[in-house]
Amino acid sequence: MHWLSVGIQSRIETLAVLEVRIDTARETLAEIEDTTWGVTLREIDGERFVVLPDGTLDHPPWTVGGRPALKLSSE
């Protein structure tokens, strides 16, 4: 019974540590998104794109995931 109790307590402590790490990662992601203005880089089938926030281009030449994008030259 003691062994089972120790195992459960260990898992509870591990879960608490993981929840703190997840919260920290979410905060970091939010900070990155805020400082990059929502601009992301994507590579699709060897083609590289700069994906912009919605509404930044009226007639985007490309879209990635429904967002406007600019294709980077492969040269």
C-alpha cells in the first residue's frame, strides 16, 4: 500500500511540474507571437513562404492556411 501511495504522489508531483512548464511555454509562445506581429515562416513542398497576419494584403499572391503569404525566391 505504501509503494502504491509513493507512486501516486510521485505522479502528482510530476504532473504539477509539467503544468508549470506548459504554462511557461504558453507564455513564451504568446510573447513570440506578440513580438513577431503574427508573421510566421512556412515551408510547403520545398517552397518557402512568409505568412502574414489576416488583413495585411488586399490581394495576396498566395495564401497559406487562409492567411496572406509571400513566396520567397529559391535563388
